[in-house]
Amino acid sequence: MYLNLEIISTQKFMMKIMNKKKIYISLPIAFHEDTVYKRNECAKTYLQMKFPKYDYVSPIDTNHIDDEALGNHLAIERTAFYMGRDIEQVILCDAILMCPGWENSKGCKVEKFTAETYGKEVLYMKEA
């Protein structure tokens, strides 16, 4: 009997996690390597204030970009790899947050197009 209650509790917990909404953070990376980590954290802080019950995901998080990878990401084969993973995350999210400077970023434009194509809500973060 205890086992059944544990299974039901686990199922409810998993359903709660699975139903939690997620926002993808779209931020320019190329040619902004020196500030990308700080801007990523600022976007997360902004979302935590505006949407505290949501989860957040960004290209920095999903691609596990470290300093070495950040320096090599402009190689076309790396760009294709990273963008593929980013598009996957956009499709899996409920909404996308466009960070300042997105208008000048090829990657952000592709992410926004994908979000719109898949009917995701598009949010905009104003420059501070």
C-alpha cells in the first residue's frame, strides 16, 4: 500500500514538473563574448522578477558553452551545431525572451522566427 502512494506522489510531482512553463532566453552571442555571461544572468534575473513560476533556459545553459567553446563558436560547423540545439530548445519552450540587441543577431532572428512559426509567445526585454 505504501508503495502505491509513493508511485502516485512521484507521478503527481513529475506532472507538476512537466507542466511548468519554460521561457527560452534569446541573446546575441557572436561578437559579444566579453559580456554574454553577465547578460545571460541579467535576463534570468529579469525573468525571475516577471515570471517567478517559470523555468528558464538559454543557449549558454543548453550548449554548455565555456570560455574555450565561446572563442571557437564562430566556426561555421560550430554555429550549425549550436543553432540546432538552440532551435530544439525554442520548440520545447512555451515562450521566448528577446534580449536587447537581438535585431542585429542572425541567431536571435532564427530563434524568433522559429518561436513565431511554432506559435510561441514572444517577449521583449528592454535595455536597462
